[in-house]
Amino acid sequence: MKRILVLSGKGGTGKTTLTATLVQMLQIKAFADCDVDAPNLHLICAKKEWEREDKPFLGMQISFIDQDKCTGCGKCVEVCRFDALVKTATGTYQVNPFNCEGCAVCQYVCPENAISSKDNITGKTSVYTHEDTVFSTAQLNMGSGNSGKLVSEVKKNLDDAVPKNEGIAIIDGSPGIGCPVIASLSGIDLALMVTEPTSSGLHDLKRIVKTSKIFATKIAIVINKSDIDEEGCQLVEAYCQEEHLPIIGHIPYDSTVSKTINKGENLADIDCPSSKAIGKIAEKIPSFLEK
Amino acid sequence: MKVAMAITEENLQAKVNPTFGRTPYFLVFNTETKEATYRVNPAMNASGGAGIQAAQAIVDTGCDAVIAYRFGENAAKVINGAQIKSYKAIDASAEENINKLTAGELSPLSDIHPGYHHAN
Amino acid sequence: MMHIAILSGKGGTGKTFVSTNLSACIKGSTYLDCDVEEPNGSLLLHPTITSKEVVTKLMPETNQDICIGCRKCVDICRFGALAFLGGKPMVFPEVCHSCGGCTLVCPTGAMSEKPQSVGILENGTFLENNHITTGILNVGEASAVSLISAVLKKAQNDTIIDCPPGSACSVMESIKGCDYCVLVAEPTIFGLHNLKMVYDLVRVFKKPYGIVINKCEDESNLIDDFCKQEQIEILERIPFTKTIASNNARGHLAVTIDQTLHELFSDLANKLKERTSL
């Protein structure tokens, strides 16, 4: 199975819209949403009648203080680097689950043995299935970390559920260059990077390209809303040429897009300039995967 | 010689697991005594540093060689640092991989990648 | 002195557009770019950089001569940042969370901590006497939290904090200590879906909040309906026009060229001053 990851660096460039459209145009049977912090693909791609299996996701175990054993000596506070211990009204201490990173150094120093590790649910994974289609997604609870591990879980759920190890899988990535992006880059055959012809779009594209190059992933660029600024578009194209990054397509600005998406519909079903452009990109995908 | 590899179940006919860091088990096979032992991978549910911890588990088995598809650079540092020889796995059962190794037909592993960082 | 955090669940809704223009309308204010993975504020504010600082986190280092190979450091590490080879520990800095555990348990003092770079701060000025600090995370560095914390220390006078997108730990860090949260929403189903997450976040952290709807095309939209339902105050509605988008795309600061937007953001600044002076 070949895996395509859709990334952008900058948020709001059109990753999810592009992913949803390609999934339908290419009749993709295996796809995933690795933007676990703010997943959106299900709003277009998951149908109500599909089956769904949810599982809680456990992040790092965090510390927990037994209030009966705690004497309020404060030795834990002295060593905590994450400001994760709060004094209670009775003078004992308790762990703030939002701040605790699970290092357990407090457990090591507690003279009363009052602190232990416990499981911490930081999100949930969902796998939708319908006939031979599998869609894996997840939601990270707010304030949580460990998004990299949840991303890996989403990908693993996709791999485990796919009946045949053939065809193309498409993964909607997350913005930025941090741990969820880095985790999503593993085992990827082609990273489609969506950018826009704006100064911030180009700026952020450079950083995501740099991040992906660490993994020697094959990259292809999609310039979205390409006609909103001709000069900006030329700057992006010049950068791509300098860095030997192939441009797989340009998508024009199209007001039909938001109207379609807001109805929960797929652009692939609409005849408009942007869907035509995405259609051309879809046609080129197999050859880009072969290169 | 003791050789180790990542495996999805406690069965010599299972394939070598392409996922190294979070594999559920490691198989340790002694080619002289033909004894096979399976160790649960302590890094299986690790949030971060799985490659390192998995590689450490391999080092702690005292093995001389490891068969894998690939490792991240951190796991490679540990394996190479312990002077364990690594060999490229073939898409076949653990038993077949071991047979190929003893016949001198497995190539040394050079597919080291930068790693899939999970640490928050 | 008000500290206002600007956040949105979804990327690309206009956090930076709102933060930079808002800061530009408040004399002597400070703009802090906490979107350290992809900081963009300076592309609109065009600051004069006055200083750069390296931000570090503490990383363990072993003195091999004193180390007795007891393995206590390796065993206490919950993050897999230490391996044990040839009787000595080996540190993996990018996985290390700087918890200090290994240094604490070392019986001989062989393990100590040294600073290592996670990113940089660029400090500068823009317009007449506004301040800016931008946090730039090193590529490959997984955790933004310590860098964001360093950026927040640069707050002075009225401060506008441009937060990262989403609602994960880096956003949580960015809103610590702020007086008020402005949630920027775009009227799309993705925008509404992600707004709900930051809405949960600000309520859990008991921060006062209000909404700015960006890219408004129609009279009433999805976000309006949500705000009515939840009784959330809508502070401003920013229209969507090709001119605004195009100017922003080219790195022009809207309030310096568009009188209507200057009035809108000045009005927003006044509203925020009122709400934080209670």
C-alpha cells in the first residue's frame, strides 16, 4: 500500500478540503485524519450510517497523591519542574493533571510513599468502517500533549483495519512542524504540501519542507488559491524550482469551496474550477508515486 | 550465536515485525541450542523514546545480532554502541530469516532513518 | 496592563491577522508570537530586530570518569532518554523532558545538567514604540512549551499574545496568566467544530472570553447561531473581501492602509480595555 500524507506548515491552506476531495475522486478505501488536535476530515468523509468503534487513548501515566498518606511536607514541590503540584485546602498536595508530565520524580522523593502513577485518558481514537472502506481518526483532549503517540495510533489503526495491503492510503496531516507532524511522516511514500501564494504561506512552507527533508520523504507541492496573488505565486514557484520540489498542481480561488464544505458536501461532486484543478492533481498522483 | 528480532506473536512462523520500537515482542533465538525465547517489549506503549527503550531491551538480552527492516537513528546508536551486528530482514517468517542468517545470506542493515519523535 | 490571548481552534482563521492589527492600534503595546512552530506576526509587523536570545532547556550529561555504572539514572527515566551501553549511560537529548530525575538519583554526582538550545527569541520594535518578541522553535525540536514560556516573560505594557492553533499543551501554556481570551472563528463547519474545542479550554481555565468572527460574508452565519445558543459575546465581525485578503497576503498591515479596519480594531482594543479593567 502506498501512503500519501497531506501537510502544509501553515494552518488553513486547504489540507482537509483537498484530502476529502482526493479521497472521493480516487475512490480511496483507506484514509486517516492525523490532525488529532483539531480533526475535521470526518465532517466531510464519515457518513452517519458507517460503523464506528471508539477507544480511549492513554497518554503518559501521571502521578497521583494519596491524600490519606500525604503530610504536606512539600518535598514533591521542590523537585517538580512542571508546576504540577497544588496545595489543597487541608494543606496536603495534589497533582494538576494538565501540567503533570509523568516523570515520577515526586514519587522518588516522597518520604511517605504517597505518590503513585495512574493511567491518564488524553484522547480517543475512532475507526469508521463501511464495506471495504476504513477511516481512522482521533481526538486529543484539550490541554493534552503526547499528540505524536496518538498520531501513531491513528496510523496503526488504519494499517490494522485495512483488509488488503494494496492500493493508496491518504492521510490528512496537521499544521505546524512539531511532534504530530513528525510522527505522521513515518512510512510515507509521498508528502503533498499545500501552500498558498502569501508571505506567511511561503514562510511556513519552507519550514515544513525542512522538517520533511530530515526524513528524506518524496515531496510534491500544491499551490492553493493560486490566483489570489500572481507575484506571490511566482515567489512560491521560484522557491520550488530552487529546491527541486515538483509542483503537482495549482488550484484557483473558488468561492464554491466554502459553500460546498459548509453543507458537508464533497467538492468531488461539484463541477467548478477548484474541483477541476483537483481532478488534474488526482490524475497525476499515480505517476508521482512511481517516480 | 544469539539473534534477536521484533515479532508480532510468540511464534517462529510469524514474520519479522517492520515496526521495531513498539513491537509487542522480541524473539531471541540461540542458533546453537535452537532455543527460542520471547520477551515482551517494555517500550510497546511508550509515549516517547520507544526506539531507545526497545533497543535497550535488545542489548539487555545479550544477543550478538539483530534482524530488522529498519531502525530510527536513536535505536541504531544503541544497537551499534553495544556492538551488536544488524542485518536486513527479508519479507518472510522469523524462522526463514534465521536460516538465511546462518547461511550467511542476509545483508547488513544500512537503512537508518532519523526517527519518528513522539516526545511531547 | 491587560494581557490578551488570541486563539482559535483551527489554523488559518486569522489569529495573526487579529493579533498584529490589534497590537498596532494600542500605543506602546507588546505583540508576543507564541506560534513558535510557524511564527508569522513579523511578516505583517516588519519589526526592527534589536536582540536575539537563545532559549535552552537543561539536558543531562554524564561524567564518565565518576560514573560507577549503577544504572539508577536509566531506570528512573520515564521517557526512554537514557540507554545503558558498555556499563555507562548514553543520553538522547531530543526525547528528554528535563525532569531532573537522573541527576537527582545519581549517587556519585556523575550526572549533571547542561543547557541545550530549543529555539530562539527575536526581540524588536515596530511602528513608533511597540514591542515584539517572536519565538522560533528549532526544526526537529518536539516540544514548544519551554520556548512559549520564555516568550511570555517578555510581556510589558498591554500585551497581545498570538497563540498556536489548536487546543493542545502549547496553547494551554500560551494562555497561562492572560486576563482575557479572544477566540477568532471563521464561519465554516471546520471553523465551528474547532471553535468548540478552544471554547471548552478557556472555560476549564476560567478565562473571560469573547469571539471575533473573521471572514464574514453573510449577515448571519454558523458562528452567530452558536454564539446565540451559548450566549457568547461577539466582539467584532471582520468582513471578508478580496482586498483585505490580498493585502494580508502581501504582508501589509491592514490598520495602516484601511481606515475601516483601523476603526474596527481600535474599537476592539477599547472593548478589551473595558472588560479587563473590572
